[in-house]
Amino acid sequence: MGALALLSTEIMAHGKTVIYLVVVAAMFANAVTPQVQTLAISRVNVVDIVDGRIVPNSTVTISGETIASVIQNGAPPSGARVVDGRGKFLIPGLWDMHAHIQGSGEPWLKLYMANGVTGIRDMGADLEFILEMREATLSGRILGPRIVAAGPILDDAPGDWPLRMRVRNAEEGRAAVQLLKQRGVDLIKVHNFTPRDAFFSIADEAHRQSLPLAGHVPLKVTVQEAVDAGLTNIEHLSEDGRVWKACSGGGQYRPEACQPFFEMLARRSIWQTPTLVSLSEVATIGTPASAVSSEHLAYANKRLRDIWAGNQSLFATRPEVVRIVKAFSLGQIAVAQRLHQKFYPLFKDLFIETNPIPVKAALAMMGQIEEEYRLPLVRIGSKNREVLRGTLKACGVL
């Protein structure tokens, strides 16, 4: 089994070189066909991601769902459908390792394919929804990437948080894992509010059921305890950077103190899904610090467009923010740091709940956007809302 992405370079009218990706999946972009077909991509530059080199003039042959051969200076097999790869580059299909399809919506599945993403790991969705999406893309009824599905998140979050199966104790945790195994999920996900006794029960049962365990490190469990219990993948470096704060002994990152801890995680194959680019873009989209252009908004959902508009308005009305970005970009680190410290309480409280919920709440308080949310986002808690409102006032934003 395998998937590839075929890249070619084009020159835009504005003189910028961009890369367009045309996905070539194992079954010709999941096309449903009763007979085995053979596809050969000839004279293409293969990017060898293992050795870090480009293998020119290669012929890649795909038979049905299998990448059958990669031969330099080879000829396409007789009877194969041939795609001329001259001037193009072939890479393995890309993966999005932290997705929430129920939040972004089915239309994003095609966008994944158009950008060379042939696999995604969905990290929280209603069970029936994600099992249906997984089957639909696998069978070819819907064009989209392969989906590795966690199903609902197992925790006891306050309020009516979506995309969850509530577990309040060890017995419910174990039963939930057994049910999800029976339904066919690919992994189990825990979160901040997974109760301590439930977490250890979930970890034990996931091991018994041969299901990988991933997610946030629950707030009542240390990172070391979670790793020892069998957590194999930590999302977002856990809530509020707990992975590096634990070894740093506080909020100031200390690389030398964390080195042994990180080496232990690597040695035990504890993967990290940092999502740093995504978190950074959510906070800066629509500003000079963002790499996302206005052209990309044609593909954005309403939530992202609202954040874009709010950030642009913030930059237009808050000259201090502009000064921070400009000072840092000019290498004036001390100036940027002083301004940063002034607004640090606000920056900190913008992560008082799962990002970007506090950002949207703050922008709504400022009258920049309507406070609307789309799954998996929900409204900020009433207590945290008042904390955030007080910080906004103290920083002179409200």
C-alpha cells in the first residue's frame, strides 16, 4: 500500500514560484474499479526522503493499491497507463497528524488531496460520523485521504464539550475502550479532563486491546506517569507546554535541563505532535507575522475568516502589537521583549482554555467579531470569561 504526491513548478503572473501538487494515490485517487490497473509515472525526479537525495529519470509503477517498483532509467511496463513526469518531483503522500474533520467539514477532504495530503489522523469526532467518513474515503465514495480515526475523546470535561465519550471512573474508562475497539477505531485519545483513575484504566485496556494511546497528558497525571502507563503520542506538547515545563522546572524553557528528558522520550518512541505552526497561524493569521495570504481565504471556513478579520482589526487599532512584530523582525529583541512583557498577562490568558476559544471570546468582547463557534469549539467558561475580561481591561484593550 502507498500513496504519492506529484509536484510540478509553475511561475505565477506575479513572478513568484509556487508548487502545485497533484495527488496520485494508490488507486488513482481512490477511484473505485473492479479490475487491477497499472499506472507508471515515467522520467520523474523521485525525492528519496530516507537518504535525502533526488533520484532523476525514475519510473514508478503502481499496480492496484501497491507501489510495485521504483527504477531509475527504467521503462514503463507494457499495457500501463503512463504519466510523463518530466520536470516534476515525486514524494510520498503527506500526512496531517492532528485533524478534526467534523469541525472543518467534508469539503476539506478534497483540499487535503489537492495539496498532496493522502492520510490524516482524526483526533476527535463523534463515532458514527468518523467511521462513516473513514469508510467513504476508503471505498472511494468520497474523494479524500486515508483516515486513521480515534473516535470520541475519552474524558470528563466540564459542561457539554463536543466530540467526547464521558468517562468518570476506572470502570467507565475500561468499558469505553472495549466499546471503541469493538467498533473498529484505530487508536484511543485522552484529554486534559480524563480523571486520573480512568486514565490508568484506559491505558491498561488500550494495551490489552492493542490500541495505541495518544492525546493530552491529563491534568491530574504527570508526563512521566503518562509515558510509563503507555501514552505513545503527546499532542500540542500537552496543554500549555507541559512537556517542556516539567523538565524546565517552570515557565522558562531550559534546554540543558530538558535534554535528558527528551532523550528518554525519543528512546522510548514517545512521539510529539507539536502543531506549533497551526497554533501560531491561528494567533497571527491576518497580520504581517502570518504566512497565510488573502488568496488562501477562498478555502477558509467562517471561523478562520472571523479570526483573520479580528486580527487585522487588532493590528489596525493597537500600535503596540505592530511595534512588537516590527521590532522583532528588525532584530531589536530587547525592545520587543519589553513590549511583550507588558502584554504577557494577556498573551497568557489567551490560552486559558483550548486555543482559539479565548481569542474569539476576546475579539467578541472588543466588538470585532460575533461570538460564534463551530465544533469542536465551544464557548469559554463563565469563570474564565471574567478572568479574560479583567486582563483585557488591565492591558488597556477594553
